[in-house]
Amino acid sequence: MQNRLVTIFGGGGFLGRYVCEELLRAGYRIRVAQRDPSNAVGIKPLGGLGQTQFVACDITKKVSALRAARGSDAIVNLCGAFADRGEEVNRDGAGYIAEAAAEIGARALVHVSAIGADPESESIYGQTKGEGEQRVMKAFPNATIMRPSIIFGPDDNFLNRFANLIRLSPMVPVIGAKTKFQPVFAGDVAAAIRVAVSEPFSHQGKSYELGGPERLSMLELNRWIAQEIGAERLFIEVPHLAAFALTLGTRWLPHPPITEDQLTMLNRDNVVAEGAQGLRELGVEPTPLAAVAPDYLVKYRRHGRFGRKPRTA
């Protein structure tokens, strides 16, 4: 693989670090295409001398995506954005990357989308992700589509966010309490991407929905986190109307607790569809939450590793 170059758009993000490490370990050379390449410098020590490259890129501009893709054997697109930039990134940017992959004659394109991607979705995120998939397949019909559920790992913005809230508050409001998720480990998603890059003829033109071995409601997930950090909390299910009022009252904040579009997304379970191909079809055994998350959630436990151990049922 030493002479094969994989360009990873958005490689400096949370999932990108896992993908880069996976591909570097497999012997590929990688090029990280990022709006600000300085955000990805931590990846360089993961590879050998000359194994990593960095390039500034704005995927919302076709010429920029093409310039970053030049000379690549394979392309991976990890870029995604919520409602405010969904059309630019999820739809247009995805199309530009696929067009670039086709123009340079890349042997493989792996496009990371999301469970719930659908041009007819009620949420802007789901709609633009679905439209992005359509543009990708139109420009590069042999692309491999990956649709993960919520991704977890030490630096995630999901379990960490809820663990911090549970640590700080004796009463925890839960929005979308009954909505189910199928959390998938970032390392498993990265392994799936590596398989698709390495074996393009086996996976081209296919879509995979990636989820872990557990399906948990939002309320069940919060209770699991509380147990892991040894916190006894009162969980309060927030009615939809109250949650909607919260989105209206906090929409002016730079980082609101929840947006209208995120609330809309919570109206639908985020789990692998029945009959969908997933991790096992890619030769990856799904990693349970308990195998990874407790090691990084321990910092939320009072007195850390020396604090009270979580209770067992």
C-alpha cells in the first residue's frame, strides 16, 4: 500500500483521527484535506516519515475539492454539518468531492453519510444528507456509502456531553426520552472505511448502516451513563412542546442546548434498519459501549478512578 494515496476530506475531526490511524497502520499514505490544516497536525506523529500530507480545502468550492483530490488512489469524505450549513457541506460539498473523484479516476470513494439520510426527511440535516448521497451516486456510481448511528469514543460530543450534564445536576431533563439509538464505536467505523478502501470491488455501489450491538433509548442511555459515573440522579422526561419552547428561547445563543432541527431529528429512531448490511458484512465485529466508554467516562466520577465504583444491577 506504500504507493497508494488516500485523501481524507475532514480528516482532522473526531472520526477523522480514527480513520487516519487505521489507514496509516494499513500502510497507506494519506492526505488530510481540511479547511484549517493546523487542526489536524496531531495526526502527523501517527504515521512514518513522508506518510502524511496536509492541504487546505474548502469543499463548498468545486475547484478546491478537485485540487485537494489530485493524485489520489482513493477518496474518503467525512465532512458533515448541521442545519446552518447543511446545503453547502452535506449536499453541494459531497457532490463536488464525488465529481473530483470521478475526474481524477479514483479507484474508490467512501462517503460517510448518516442513518436517517433521506431527501424527503423532515429535518434539514437528514434531507441534505440524503441529497448529498444522491449527488455522490450520480457523479461516482461505484461509491460506497456508510451510514453510522451516533458515534462514540474518548473525544466524542455525545456521551461526554451527557456525562457532564449528569455530573453537574441532581435533576436531569431528557429530551426525546423514548428515541432509540445504536451507538457505534469510532474505531469500528474507521475499520469499516479501511475495508471499503482496500476492497473497492467488493463494496462499490453498496450502502452500509453502521451500529453497535446495543439499542438504547435516550433515557436508557442517560441512566447507563449515570451508573457508570456513580451518580444517582432524577431523570425528567421533557414533553415535546416544552422542548420546542426551549429551542425558540435559546436559538439566539452561539451554542444552544438543542436546535429546532435536532429536535425534529429526535422524532425518529437512529438505529440500523431491518435487513440492512452493516459492520459484520464488512468483517468488523461491533464493539459494545461497556468495552470502551467506561475508560473515558471515569473522569466524570467524583474523585475519578478513586471514587465510588458504579453500582451493578
